[in-house]
Amino acid sequence: MAFFSLPGTRRFNYKPLFYNEQDEKRRERHERIEREVRSERGESNDEAPNFIHFARKQRQKSSKRVLIIFLALAAVYFFLQQRFLR
């Protein structure tokens, strides 16, 4: 177990840029068709994340963590009480 951690090596992430007009048009056409199919199915069109849903999930995770910590502390308390107070 380390008392402090050192930063790891940094990776060089170079992606060369090439412009291919045909690929760009094909990608735009594919995205447009996907949006149309989603709208026909009735799925949501917005690409932005649903922050309300995300916040609700985070609160649920937080309350689960608090419950688990409380149960663990209660178990330790009862164990110590049984062990040392007899």
C-alpha cells in the first residue's frame, strides 16, 4: 500500500486530420436518417443529456451509500458491545 502516488506516464495522442468530403457527406446523411427514424418511432430527439434523471440517479446512489455505511457501523457497534460489555 503506497502512502502517496506518483502520476503515471503521459501518453502522446496524436490523430492526424484528413478531410474526405465523401465520408463527411455520408456521415451527415447517416445521422439525418437516424434522427428521422428516431422521430418516427417516437423516441426523444434531443441529444443533450437528461440532467434531471442523472441527478436523481446520483441521489439514489448517495442514499444507498449512506445506508450501507450506517449498517456497517451499526454492525461494528453491536459486535463491540457484545464482545466488551459482557
